[in-house]
Amino acid sequence: MTDLGSSEIQGEHEDVGTRLDSMPKSKLEALAVSVILEHRRVLAADEAIYEEWSRAAADSSVPHSVLARLLEEYLTRQKKSEAQQEELSGIIEALGYVPDVPPAAMNEV
């Protein structure tokens, strides 16, 4: 396993930013819309897991092992969602604005 120094990690982020900055605005906007829609789907699924964990936590007959697995799943999903949010932020920063998401696409979420 190779440890990356902070300058190497910084370089990786700059490479992604450069790649996004060189992308045509129309493709960048389409990418942003796509990532926004995917992020909304992920958030909805995360919310469902959280609600399931909340219901289970309120039910004293649910075994602790089940509660622990649900909580672990939720926390894992939150970490992935945070990474996805950072990706989306980079795309929007490169684009310079938050694109409109078509109303029909919002219903698909």
C-alpha cells in the first residue's frame, strides 16, 4: 500500500478540477443534472434506511444485532453520500451555477 502525501492528494484534486474546467459547458451541465438526480435517489434511499432504523429502535423486540446492522448501513451510506456531495460541489463549481433540473426528471426521484 502506498501512502499519498498531501501534495499528491492535492494534485489529484487539481487534475479533476482541470478536467472539469476543460469540459464543454453543455456536457458539464448534463453531468451536473445527472449527478443531482443520482444524489436525490441516494438521499431518498438513505432516508428509507434511517426510517427503518428509527422504527426498529423504537421496537424493544428488535434484536440489538439488527439495530447495529441498520445503523452501520445508514452510517456507511452517509459517508458515500458525503463523497457524492463533494463530487457534485466540484461539478457545480466548475460549471459556475446550479443547473435547472427538468420537472419530469424530478418526478423520477
